[in-house]
Amino acid sequence: MLKPLHLSRNELSTYVARQLATFYPDGLGSDAPVVLAAHMDAALARLGRCINEVRWWTPNEFDHLHSTQYTLFLYYLANTIWKATGNRTLCTKLFGLNKALNGIDLFYEIEMPEVMFIGHSVGIVFAKATYGNYLVVYQNSTVGKNHGAAPVLGEGVVMYAGTAIIGTCQVGSGSVLSVGTHLINTDTPGNCTVYPGSSGQVVFKKTRRPGLQDIFRL
């Protein structure tokens, strides 16, 4: 079972409740400490699945001072509470807290994968799209809708810094977007690396080496 390094489970619930009270001193949601405590174990179990798959992280340990781990924790906590209770006020505050602390726009209603890795959260925006497992996203990247249409990302998609996937994109499993690549209403064949082309069209090349093995315990 996932073990918080510096705080007990009860202390972690109190810690989050105090952060929320600091950022939102409106007096609303006085039951937040109770609700947070009630769903802490479920959220930590989901976070643990993710932490245990990342090579760089010690299995079964959660450091709330590690910004990427805390980013994932706040999402899993908000999403867990939302699905269990529908408490929009508390979940909205958790969403806002994550944005304020970590610079990420990740709404609690979005269904993210069981296993993912975020390499620097600042500037990342996730729309309500379909996300495959073993997703990797780096800073200043966006998954967004176009005229209401959202992308579908297969398993093992990697988005390096400054990339975007917008609109009706079917992004095949194993697609790697190189720095600055934008997919707009464009599909990828999968198992490829995508580069910006000189004419404005993207270029697909076969991926020489599966980089996911450097990140996850596959």
C-alpha cells in the first residue's frame, strides 16, 4: 500500500484541507476535512498504481513535496471524490488548488489513465478527451477540442514540450510528438515519431527505440 513519506494519512487530509482554506477563505465546504479523509485511501491507491509504474520513483512511497507526484495526487483525489459524491464545490476547489500550485489545467471530471507521467506540469492543459494508458506529457502542452470535437489518444502516447493535439485526431498507440509539434484534425498511424514539417504538414517517421521503457516499468 502507498505510504506518504512525511505525513500520516490523517495529517495529509488536514494538510490539503488547510491549503484549500488558505486559497478559498469563503467559509464554504466546512465538511471538507471529513470528505477528504473519507476518500483519501481510494485516491492514494490510484496514485500508488501510477507511482509504482514510474522507474524514477520509489515504489509504494508518496512525497507530497514532489510537485509532479502532488499534481497527480490532487487530480486523483478530486476525481475520486467527484465520482463518489458529486461534490462540485470541493472538487472545483481541488482543481483550482492544483492549477494554483502546479500550473496545470486538469478538470476533475476528465477520465485520465490509470498510469501516466507528467514531466513538469506548468502550462499543461487537458480537455475532455479520450486518453490511453501510459500517457506522458511535458510542459506547455495542450490537448484540446475543435468545434466540440475531442481527440482520441491511444496507449503510450508521448507529448514533448510545447506540443498540441487539437480536434478530431486519432492518435495511434506509441505516437511520440517531438518538441513543438501540433496535430490539428490529423491522425497518426501509431508507433511513430511526429515532427513539424517545413510546409506546415506534420511528418511521420518510424520510432527507432521505444522510449516508454525509460520512463515506465514495462
